[in-house]
Amino acid sequence: MTRVTIRAIGNGPEVNEVAMIRTFFIVVQIILAVLISGLILLQNQESGWGSTFGGGGENYHTKRGLERALFYLTIVLVGLFALVATFNLAK
């Protein structure tokens, strides 16, 4: 069995720490993307395809209970996603 070692190119441990932090941010960004996608799919939209083509939309209701919690949690996770993406761009 052959052992493979992956090393970062650079001079010293600070390069490995930077690579680990970047990897951490990428993993967090992927997890947030999956959670946001799931929350969006869980949100209840009773209007269906009708509002897409201009129909429907006459019904307005306030968000209550779990629907409200999912809505606000989605907003918070999108904000965190934007923050992590900004940190991920910084070198």
C-alpha cells in the first residue's frame, strides 16, 4: 500500500494554517448552501405556478409559527453565507 502525503507549497507552518482556514470557510460555505436550499424548499407557497404567469397573488396572509421561523432562519443563513463568501474571497 502506497502512502500519499499532501503538502502545501510554502515556507513554514503559517501556510498550512492559512490553507486550513480557507478549507474551513469553503466547507462552511457548502454546508450553508445546502441548508439554505433545504429551507427554501421547505417554505410553503400556496400560490403555485399561477403567480408565475401573473395570476394568483390575491391571497395575502401573515407568516405564523414555523413558517415565520423558517423565513427568518433563511434570512439569517443567507447573511452568514454572504459573510463567509466575503471572508473566503479575502487572502
